[in-house]
Amino acid sequence: MTLTIRPRRLRTSPRLRRMVRETRLEPGQLIYPMFVREGRGIREEIPSMPGQFRYSVDLLGQELERVEELEIAGVMLFGIPDPSEKDALGTPGYLEDGLICRALREARARVEDLLLIADVCLCEYTDHGHCGRLLEDPPRVDNDGTLELLSKEALAYARAGAHVVAPSDMMDGRVGAIRKSLDSAGFQETAILSYAAKYASAYYGPFREAAESAPSFGDRKSYQMDPANAREAVREVRLDLEEGADMVMVKPALPYLDIIHRVRRMSEVPVAAYQVSGEFSALCAAFAQGWLNRDQTVRETLLSIRRAGADILLTYFACEVADRIRRGDWNE
Ligand code: PBG
Ligand code: ZN
């Protein structure tokens, strides 16, 4: 044969393949989402998310020490208050002695380097399960009236020790409102990771079960994005950057690789992608059936998200991946 160009030449040995590998993943790029609940001595597995747990604040610390040892960048904390404390305005989300504030103070006392990122939203704290306060007749989410509550929540988390706040509500103008309230209280150094392009996705199902945060009526389509839209994601990202977002997120991840790619190309800030609960659970179901190989599939999936352009990965697989990278059986 007279073939002169043979791409296979660079695939002949593990060393060679590793040398020409274009995309890498390290524990320092991973963020591990965790659920914190009320109570004491509780570490309960989430039925639809095998291997993921809800922790009471007293058991959170030792888990955070384990995560820190794995050299994962940080954790994203979600709160699950007592259902009886929820109200129309999501008050338990911004009380100084609320669940996430206590968790953050406990975390600050237990770990030194681990980044503490607090999800800022109201759906876990409202009795109606929507991400903002409501207007009546017809019931709908009040964008501007919600900004003040989100700002309060972000500020409470910054005061309690969050390094980064991550608004996930998708209200217009929330990044600007949060930046302003953080700055005027002296928290100029608290960074904002905005869920900039967050889609109204069926893949949040297991999370809503885990966090007991499903809306009690309607859906989130009037604030989260339509899965059919891509240009709109660019617009959302641009607005969040103008309002002062330090990092932007695309969510979910694998079904939205094109969005990750577009966001990567249009912005200079770090881009995060959230492999959400449904992505995790669907893979786990296939692993349990023996239909997909866990290690290979997790690696391929996360590398795909990195290849599309994400710098930072939020994933429920963070701990097992960090462990594999450390043991050296990631870069086969
Ligand atoms: C709260 C929030 C959700 C997720 C992160 N923050 C759920 C939702 O919007 O209903 C989903 C995360 C996951 O599915 O893993 N707004
Ligand atoms: Zn929400």
C-alpha cells in the first residue's frame, strides 16, 4: 500500500496514546454535589441515586474530610429542611441559623482547602416548591420580588463561610442583585458561579426526590430554559457575565454538549458543566444491569464533557473518579 498518512501510527502504544491525548481530567477540576438535611446521626442513601447520601450536619464533617483528601476542588451543598419549616417565601433558606449556614460553619471548622460552594435557590425551602416567591391570579413566579430573597440567601451563605455562591433559580437579574448585596456587605471576594444556561430538564427527577423539591403545581418552564434553544443560552451567559458572574455553568451536561461548546467559545471565564442527577441515575441503572461498564463509561462521559469545553465538572461520580485518577487507573 502507498498510504503515507496513517493516523493509527499514533495509537500503537499506551504511552504514545497518552502523549497525544488532547483532553485530561484531574481531581482539582471536580465539584461534588452533596445533600444536607436536618436531624442528627443521619446518613441515608437516596433511593434513586445509589451510593449518594443525605447527611445531617453532624456527620457532614467527616465526609468532607474524605472529599478533601481526594483533592477534589470543592463541594456544592444543597439543603433539605424539615418540611414543617417550609413557607411561601422560602424563609429557612436565608435564616442565619438555617441548615446550610450551620453546614457551612461546620465545614469551615473541619476542612481547610476544600472550596465550599452553596447552591442559592428557593425551591428546597418553599412550601410550593417553586424557585421564587409567587404572585397570585394566576399563580406565577414573581421575578423581581424574588431577587431580594435570593440576595439575602447568598449573603447569609457568604457570612457563614461559603467561598462561592451558585444561584440556580434562573430569575432575570439575579447575578447583578446578588453581586450588589455581597459587595455592599463587604463580601467582594465571594465568587459567583451562575447556573447561566439551566434547562427545564427531565433529568432533574432524582434530585427533586432527593431534595423533596418538586413543584407542587405546574412546572419550571417559565424560568428554566427550553431544551430546544441554543442561541438563547448564549444570551443568558452574556447577561450573567455583564452582571458580574465569575464563572458560568451549563446544566445538564451530556445532552447539552453543543451548548457547552458554544459557551466555551463565547466567553473567557471558566465554564462549568453539571452532570445532573438523572444523568447519574440512568448510568447507574445500566451499570446495575450489567449493560454498561462502569469505569469505562464514566471516563468516556466525563472526558466528553471536558472535550466539549467544560473546565469544571460537577458530578456525583466525583469521588470515585478522583480515587481512580489517584490510583493511576484512569489514563489507560
Ligand atoms: C434547584 C436545583 C435543581 C438542581 C440543582 N439545583 C433542581 C431543579 O431545578 O429542579 C438539579 C441537580 C440535579 O438534578 O442533580 N433549583
Ligand atoms: Zn430551584
